Amino acid sequence: MRTLVSAAALAVSLALPVQAQEALSSALQSDWDAHLRPLYEHFHANPELSFMEFETAARLAAELRDAGYEVTENVGRTGIVAVMENGEGPVVLMRADMDGLPVREQTPLEYASTVIAEDRMGNEFPVMHACAHDTHMTALVGAARWMSNNREAWSGTLVLIGQPAEEVGLGAYAMLEEGLYERFPVPDAVISHHTWGYVPAGQIRYAPGFAMANVDTVDLHIRGIGAHGASPHLGRDPVVIGSQIVLALQTLVSRELSPFDTGVVTVGAFNAGTKHNIISDEAHLQITVRSYTDEVRERLLTGIERIARGTAMAAGLPEELMPVMEMDEVYTPALYNDPALSDRAGAVLTRRFGDAVDTASPVTGGEDFSRYGRTEHDVPIFMFWVGGSPQSVWDAAEAAGETPPANHSPFYYPDAQSAVTMAAEGMTLIALDLFENGVPGAAQ
């Protein structure tokens, strides 16, 4: 049962002894040297693609099992769940994602990935941890080991998950569909972090409320009537119709949304035709749509279909040749950091890291961590960003007037020690606070 956190309890939580914080930090730094560094380098050198994280999941499961957790594998295909019950108290869940990206690594690291692997559809790609999920797993292990070795410091139930397929937006959905909140203790709060190459190492950022966007993938198939390029009047040109649709889509954000709402409609690909002098009978638009609220999402998606149909009708196409709009059934919902939990966690992080912690503006990238807070259980969630760009790389890019390589770049690599130990310490401190004082703002 959740309890409302009083102001007095909050004051206690923010007054954690500095000596204890220093001991935690020292322990994690020592664990980095003795255990976490080689684990990180192993994960980095051996990435696996979404839903193909077989060896990665096995290694992460073994690490958590060795740390004393009860581990269940193959939850949501390759996902793992580790549980440690340690007396009465809240249930706190920590999440790390496991998958790499189909990118050929071009970093100077001695342990750079040279992996070539098949994805779940049988296509072969070079693979690297270009989004730093290797640091996420290693930080989870660091936090897990400290919590296990210091059980006298907390009371409650700690749940840890290694989630597959974040990069394709399907992993959290798969784990929830396979009973994450039914087969295992339902969390009172879920926390996570993301190593962020857009911030220099040693910094932490977080965004209360909306932090990341709804992500929808739309395929718009435009039909026409083919003809010879020299006789356009005998056909209905889908390239012209598609071009008009592309231009009209720009009005969805500029003329149909409030200036205070966020929306993005980007046509990433326009595919049509085969030859100079042939009017094709079809065109294909590939569109990404970003939003924060469900209402704006619905307005953008219905607007795309309305504009496509209206343009086709204006071109004189019959009903049977109206555009066909296809969307991924499972989309990535917007990440909403619970405001009360964000304020509390932000205060805990600031207490420890001082001026290195600051709030940030939301971004329109996607993160399926959002799904853990969008169930019937209405669980508050919180994700913070840990700076990943090595200071030397950051400084060199700034001096050259450039942006340093960041997430999803083949040249990106984080300051691993800083990212791992800072994230592990941050998640541990937030968890300790929740175990001590409960979930902020939760009704009985």
C-alpha cells in the first residue's frame, strides 16, 4: 500500500549523510575497477540486435543471479526479470535496455565492435552499441551489486529488468504483454536512466512531465493512373499528387496546432517511378510523426489521412484509388516523467551531484520506457539523462564549431566510467530514498 510522503519525511530523505554518499560513490568506483569495467567492455564488443539479445541477456542474467537475485529469463522473448525481496516496504523497479543498432562502429576503442549479425528478419548488418545500452546494463549491475551487498540499508522489494528491443520500440510492450506486472511484484515506482551524448560527461539532466515524444511511423501509398510521360493528360500522376500532399502536410503543425503544442510531421522518403518518360501508377511516402499528448497525436494522424484523401479527390481519382494509410500497430508512447517523483528524484540527485544536475527541455526522440507508466496500475516513472560525451571530445568539437558525435552515430562512444558509475549511484540513491520514505504524492 502506498503512503503519502510528508514534508518531514522528504526533509529526512534529502539529508542523507554525506559520509554515506561518499562511501557509496567509493564502493562503485572500486567495483568499476574490479568488475564493471571488463563487463562494460564485454557488452560493448559483443552487441546484439533487437530481440536477438540471447548472449547479452544470458550474461546479464548470470550477473544478477550471482549478485543474489531470483532471475527469470525469456520474459518478452529475450527479456529478463530479477527480484530481491528484503522485508517490508515499497516495490521499486529499475530498468536497463539491452539491444544494439545496425551501425558499423568507427570509434578508436580497442574493444570496438566488429560484429556482423542477422536481425530478426534474417537481414545481415554490422552491429554496435551506438546508443550506449552497454552502459545502461553495466550501471544496472553496479546498482544491483551494491544493493545486494548493503541490504541493511533498505527494506522493500527491488525488481530489475533487462529489456530487449528498445531500438524498435517493442521491448517494453513485449514484457508487459507477457505478464511483467502480473507474474512479478507490481512496482510502486519505476526508475531508469539514459546515457546521453548530447551532454558532456559528468552532467545529469531530467525533464519533469513530458520528456520524450509519441513516435508513429506512417506509410502512405498513393495510387494514380499510369501513362506515357509525353501524354500526362491521359493519366493521373501520383508524383504530382504526392508532392501536393507533402506540401499540404506542413500546414498540420503550422496551421492546425496551437503554438503551445508540439508536433512534428516529417516525410523521410518519397518513392515513385522507374524511368524518365513513364508516369507511374503509384507513389509511397514514409512519414514519421512526433507529438506529446494523445490529443495532438490523434489530430496529426487523422490530418494526414484527411489531406491525402482530399488531394486525391481534387486530382479526380475515384474512390477505389484513394490513398491507403498504414501505421505500425504498436507505437512508442510519449515518456511522461511523473512530476512529483521527478521533483523528489531531482532533489536527491542535486543533493549528491550539486550543480552538475539541471532540468532540461523535452526532446522529440522516442523511448519505450514510457510504457511502464501507461498501464492500469498507473505506476509513476522517472528517467534521467547522464552525460556521455567525453570531455576531450566535447572540447575538440566546440573548438571546431561542430557538434560532438552522439547517440546513433558510428563515431559515438561514451566516457564509460563516468556514465556507468554516475548512473548507478544516481539510481541507487533514488531507490534508497523511495525505500525509506515511500512514493511521493501517492494516495493510499
